[in-house]
Amino acid sequence: MNPFWLILALILVLIYVLSPIDGVPDVIPILGWLDDSVLVGLLIYFLRYGRLPGFLSWINRLLFKNNGTGQETRTGASVGQEQSGSGTRKVPADPYEILGIAPGASREQIHAAYRAAVQQYHPDKVAHLGVELQELARKKFVEIQAAYEFLMKETA
């Protein structure tokens, strides 16, 4: 996490809690403290986990214009993609490293490594985990599939 955002969040929450100007004035006993308590709770969650709770992730997408993965969205072909007649095809950076096998592995070894990796990162296996982990597993799963397809074409 960038220390700038951490310090900024701390300062803003501190100013809001200490300021007499609130969403709900502090002179109203319980309701006035409720908004401050929610904000402090969100700050504690942010400091502990390094992200906003899932129900507030839309704020992250709105403010930073990203797709929820921490990286800005880009258009067009990026590094690791090549143009073909039917669209773009993902070329893995190092397919052997992605599948965890040595270069020059046989088709059977490639297939066995692929099956083991798919079992670990399949989206159905991580459906009970948080949205961020599901997204990471989905990306890793796509990367594994691309590496497998690439190696199978190379060894054919």
C-alpha cells in the first residue's frame, strides 16, 4: 500500500472525527457519534486488510478508474499479446514457469502439470473466498490455460 494514501486516510478521518461539522452533528448524542464510529471502523478495516470492504469497492473503482484489480484498465493489445487474424491471443511470458515444469517436458508431463494447476486455481474451488481472491484465481486460471495451449502447440 502506498504510504501517501495511508497518511491521507488517517488525516481525513482524524479531521472528520474532530471537526464540529459532520454528516450528523455530534450534539445529537448517539446518532452524532454513529457516523464517526462507522468511519473509524472503516479506517481500522483499511489499515488491517489494506483494502476497503467489499461493499465499498465501487468507491475504489470510481476514484481510481480501475477494474478492481489494482491495475488501470488499458485498451488495445498490451505486452504479452499478439495480433492474429481472429483477434488477440495471449502469449504467456514463460509457460514452463507458469505450469511449474522444466523446459523440454513431454506432453504427458505438461498435461499432468496443467491438471494439477487447474485443480488448485479453478474458479469453482475458490467460489467461497472473497471477490479479490476469486479474481486473482480467475486470472491465474486463464494464464494456466494459455500456457497449456501454447506448450501443446509447441510440442505437436
